[in-house]
Amino acid sequence: MSNEAVIGLGSNIDPETHLEQAVHELGSRFSIIKKSSWLRTTPIGIRNQPDFINGALLLRTELEQKLLKETLCEIEDKLGRDRSQSRLGPRVIDLDIVVWNGEIVDEDYYERKFLRESISQILPELEVSPSS
């Protein structure tokens, strides 16, 4: 069975290079249907770090959600993600499943305007119910 997922991407360590590498890695494993534009965002939480560049991809996969998440972690590791750093600190790459088969599965969607903007570019028909 084919699944559709929106992946949120972000980086603030050499972001142009790492985002390009992440898109390449994702495209070599999955069918990328649409890509949002890149947005420059100020850091959340830890402010003393470079701005992030964020965006989103809509992709099609045969994997189930858990296996897709594991694959995203493998790609992050391959690109040099340091998991000992704070979740809100600088990072080479961050890949998250935000929407799974038309359903929002990451609560950050409701808290991060850039995520909503990126996703509305690639899934304008997404029906959003308020966060519970």
C-alpha cells in the first residue's frame, strides 16, 4: 500500500548544502511529489545560533510510518546529525514526519508558523482540525 507523507526539513549549519543533500537522499529512496520553497526562520528556544532554513516535501512511500521515521533518522545520521545536542540547538539536518496520509501527526505543526506555511504550499487542501 502506498502512503503519502509530508516531511519537514530544517538546518542551520551550512543549510543550503545539507538541505540539498537531504532532498537528494530522500529522492533516491522515495518518490517526491512536491517541494515547498525554503523559508528563513529565527531559532526557537536557544536564540544564540544562526537562523534556520526550513521547508517541506510531499513524498510517496511503501513504508509504514515507523519505518519511514527510522529511515529519516538514518539519513540524518548519514548527514552528520549530532543527537547529543539540544533538540532546539543548532543542527546539520532535521527531518520530521508532519503529515501522514492527510493527517497531522506532529504537534509542532500547530506551534510553528513556518511549518504551516510550507505545508500549505504543497497541500493547500489539507483539512486542519484544532490541536487537542
